[in-house]
Amino acid sequence: MKPQWSRRSLLAQALGKIDEASRAVTPPIHVTTTFIRDPDNQYRSGNVYGRPDNETVREAEAVVAMLERAAGALVFGSGMSAATAVFLSLAPGDHVVAPTVMYWALRNWLKLDAAQWGLRVEFVDTSDLAAVKRAVRRGETKLVWLETPSNPMWSVADIAAVCEIAHGAGAVVGVDSTVATPIFTRPLELGADIAMHSATKYLNGHSDVIAGALATAREDERWTRIKRVRATLGQILGPFEAYMLLRGMRTLEARVRMQSASAMTVAEHFAKDSRVLDVLYPGLPTHPGHDVAARQMLGGFGGMLSIRLRAGEEAAVRAAANVKLWKRATSLGGVESLIEHRASIEGPGTPCPGDLLRLSVGLEDPADLIADLDQAIGANS
Ligand code: PLP
């Protein structure tokens, strides 16, 4: 009988496939845009054209499916194209429930473009189950979208409880699990229908690829529609990027466990700092989502946190300007630690407080990260 290797072992070897032609341990990058048709006019390889068909892309997808214990996975040219493919698989007129606080660019797209295209999107606090229950309409709501922990307050939605509400009303549940990563949360095992990742972040992990991923609980009609959206709109990941993603994912578990431990150290340190109004991190017992996170997140609370400065917005902008080790940049999930004055990038109408600094904890020594942030805040007070 074939041994059942653990997910950690399979991940380290990106499923351990050996290239038959060359016997290479590291997979080759398949760049062809077209494939030979058999003399009898068939395409027995299953490969016809590079937009839907690419072997390097499929290898990356197999790893994502393994990580999420999914029936299938698709990678995309960005996290945004992965998420929007789910919404574009709905029909104009469909009712959708989405979080009030979520990745800002997707929220803006839902508010402006998806609404214009005919989706009826209702934003609620998805960490409040009563609010979700009130918003979901039997037979009308087709999708409940969650992001947990969610940008940039790291509020936590109870995936299993929301699935019960949504499924009871005939809706499916999609979860942006970018920040949780498949190491700490498996949305499909909690009942979700689709898990989504900005693979730009932890999955790739090195701030050098823009990519997205979806994983599905079932190969159903909705999944077929999503595949068609990707193939026809061409929201594909190029083979070089798919290879980079495949390489990055091999070290996912080692990276995120270390990042999560460091984020906890940083959070606990600044929670005791009188210059800090609040530390938002689901790993802290004071965080409103802590109990759900402790149940739902397996072995870690992730590498993202935010701090709010008592001295206000200008002090937060100045603190970000004063860092020497942290890198002042948007994005998250890379090996280098990033700091960002989040309200500035989200712009007018953001629900993000002006005094908030978003922190993506990388692989540096947490003592150095604390010392640097300490001096950066100190220069303001
Ligand atoms: N979801 C989350 C939680 C994100 O942080 C981001 C990007 O910052 C996205 C989705 C969008 O991903 P991408 O930038 O890969 O399109």
C-alpha cells in the first residue's frame, strides 16, 4: 500500500513528482503556448492551448489542492483575479453578503463594479453571527464572502457557524484565507465551499510574484463556471510565476510558523507599551476574535498584526517614517517585515483608524523588530 505522507512532507517536495524525460528532481518550467494535435485530429494529452493548459501551472495547483484538502484548485494572475472570478461566476441580480472590513481593493470592486454589473452586495460585520443571520436571505443570497483574519483589524469570522447559516439559506461560502494560510486554517474542512488566497503573500512568501489561488470543496457546476471565467478572461498565471510559486510553497510551513511565533512576541511586547492604544492580533486574549481564532486556527495566529498609537495619526505616519529595519511598504506575507500606515493607502471612506500601523512580521530576529519599532515610536513621543 502507498504510504500516506504527511502534508508537511508532501509540501517540502512539492508533491515529489520526478520529470520522466530528464529524471530531474526540480520540475522543469513548461513554456509552450500550443500543443501537437494527434494525426487523427484528437488531443489525447488533454492539452490544447496555453491559456487554459499549462503543466507548471497544474503542478502549483496540485500543491494548493493538497494544502487545502480540496477537490481541485486553480491559480490565477493575482489574488484579485481569483476573488473576482468567484463573484463573476454568479448571475446579475444575485445577492451577496461580504464583510464591512476586508481587503480594500476587493471591497471597492464590489461596491463599484460588481454593483454596476448587477450583483446586490450587502456589507455586514461577519464576526457578528446575528448580523450575518439578518443579512442572509433564503433563496436570494447566493454567496457569503468571508475574510479571516481580516485586513487590517484582524477581526475573526467563525467559518463553521457562518457556513451553517449560509448553507441553511441555500448560499455558498467563500473564504479569503490569505492571512490565515493553509497551515493555520482549512476553510473547506470547516464547511466552506471555496478557499481563496492572494498567493502573492504567504504562499509564495518572497515578495516577487503576484498570484492568486482558489480551492474548491467540490468539482461542481460553479467550479466549472469559475474555470470558464479564468480561461475566457485569461486571468492566468504565467509559467515562470507558477514555478516561483511552486518553489516558494515548499517552505511555507517553516516560514509561517516562525512568522506567527514572532508576531506573537511583537504583539505581547507592544500590548504592554503605554504609548500604544491597542494591539490588534487574534493571538492576544484581549482581541475580540481570540476565542473563535483559538478554535479555528491550528497551531498559530498568523504573522499579521496592527498597532494603534495613542498619539494619533501624525505620530503613526512619523513612526512609519522612522523605522530602519522594517520596510515601509504595502503588502504582506514576505520574508522581510513590512510596516504600513494603512489608512493612507485605503484613502477616503476607509474604516481603518488613522492611528493604525499594519505590521507584516517576517523572518528577522523578533528582538531586532521590537527594538526598531520601539525607537521609531519613541521618536514621536
Ligand atoms: N486578499 C487579501 C487579504 C490581500 O491582502 C490582498 C492583497 O493585498 C488581496 C486579497 C489581493 O491580492 P493580489 O494583490 O494578489 O491581487
